[in-house]
Amino acid sequence: MLRGELWEVDLASPPGGSGREQSGRRPAVVLQGGYDPNNPMCSVAPITSNLSAARFPHTITVSPTQANGLSIDSVVMVFQLRALDTRRFVRRLGHLSVSEIATIDGILPALLGLG
């Protein structure tokens, strides 16, 4: 799993079934580059096909391309950053463009209060 790759992942439902976290099988962007056999976790941002999610801060809208493997316009919800066990990664879909990764890089400091 490399930074910028899109993977289909299996996100667990929130406890009790309530909450606004994304769940189910869906695409996600790998934000933490490289696989470390000593750390079975990987940071991702889930993706939704619900374009109204773009109204939230810390999102980026991406269109489908051969390179990214998406089939419809989608929204990367960087604000829902989470760590997943690599066993939840189902299959690789593709990768984002350099400019899309740069846009996410610009979002992360503000999201994490680093800048």
C-alpha cells in the first residue's frame, strides 16, 4: 500500500450502528506511504459517491480516470482520516494524480491543526 493509491476497503460500522463515520465496503485513499511488516496499520481517507459531502471542509472531489479506477465522480473525505488494519484492504483500484495528492497534502496541516 503506497501513498496516493486507491483501495477498496472494508470499514466497520460504528458501535451500536449510530454515528456519521463512513462504513461498509468503499474506496479509500492511502495517506500513509509504504508497508511496514512491523506495523499492520495504514492511514486512509474514505471516499464517497455522495457529491453533497463536498460541502464539508477538508474534502476533495475527484473524477473517474483509468489511473484511479473510480467509476463515478467521488469525494475524498480527508476529515474522516482513520487507521485501518491492512487485512481490511480488499483490492487495489488505482492511484490519484500528483496534483490530487498535493491538494490532500495542503488539507492535512489545517485538518490536524499544524499550520
